[in-house]
Amino acid sequence: SGGCMTSIALNIANPDLFAGTLCVAGQWDPSLVAPLAKDNFWVLVSEDDAKAFPGMTSIMETLAANGANIMRGSIDAKAAPEVQAQAVADIRAAGKGSNVFFTTFTKGSVLPEGDTSPGAGHVNTWVYAYDIPASRDWLFEQKR
């Protein structure tokens, strides 16, 4: 989440520096993100994250209101790697021309068995998000 927030802040402060940004389980003040509406973002957040999910949803609303073309999709965090790769491929295909991909991990899919702690939906997002090669591939394909 700290990395995501830092990435957003760096994108705002340096609008021509990054070709694309992968944001995982973060949030930011939605009133400050309008300048990012034309930037390339892939956002991964768990529907079980009580702060980042509504926070990133608000950011998506601001970006859309300022001209971002947003593709929304969801992934089961515990699905087999080939199923996740296909889900990302489907999201990308459906979002041709999109500059923002807002992808959620379906409710309950990042939670360890029996873990009902309030922060589990947040801290377990990274375990899955950074292990999806197809979303990392998207990041490295971005160019200015």
C-alpha cells in the first residue's frame, strides 16, 4: 500500500516520468488524481480490503470523470496460474484502448482459511498480486 501511494504521488509530481504504473492495495486522495486520467495504470485490489477497495474505487471515479478509459475486471486470487493468466488476457482484450485497468480480487479469494482479521484482506493482496506474470508483462510493455 505504501508503494502504491508513493507511485501515485510520484506520478502526480512527475507527469512525464512513468510509462505505466502497477498499483497494488493502495489509496490516495481522489481529489488530487485528476491529472493522472491519461496515464497508464493497472490497479489490483482485494474486494476484502476495507480501505484500499473503496479508496481505489473513488480514484477510478475521479479518473473516469476526467477522461480515463477504464476497464474493470476481477480475478480469483486462488485460481490456478493459467486461469489467472487467461483472466488478465480477457480483461486486456475487453479493454482494448483502455489506459486504466481496475482489477479486483474476488471477495474472499485473498483470505487465508479461517482468517477473519480486519487487515487480512489488505495484507494478503500482495501475496497474490505480484505473482501474476500477465499483469507484470503489461507494465513492461508500456512506453512513452
